[in-house]
Amino acid sequence: METTVKVMYENILVGEVYTNRSLTIDEALELIGFDEAKFIEEQGFEDIDFNEFRLVY
């Protein structure tokens, strides 16, 4: 069964992945082509805490 997985940072939708298996945060961020520097700049953050990422199935 395939499903869409939302990659969230706090309450911010970072991206979505369509998959048929469970993923780690690192795998999901790689699949969406996450650019840490760009995300920090766009959101006006000084830094991010990778513990704040979560996946919503």
C-alpha cells in the first residue's frame, strides 16, 4: 500500500514523499531534496533542531 508522507518541522510542511514503506527522517529529507540553509533563510530562523522534524503518515 502506497501512501503520502508529510515531512513536518514543528507546524511547517517541508515536503511530501509518496512511498510504500516506512522512512527515517534522514531518508525523507533526502528524498525531498531538503536544503537546510535555504529552509533556515526562508523561515527566518537562526538555526534548526533536527529533533523537531516529524513524519505524518
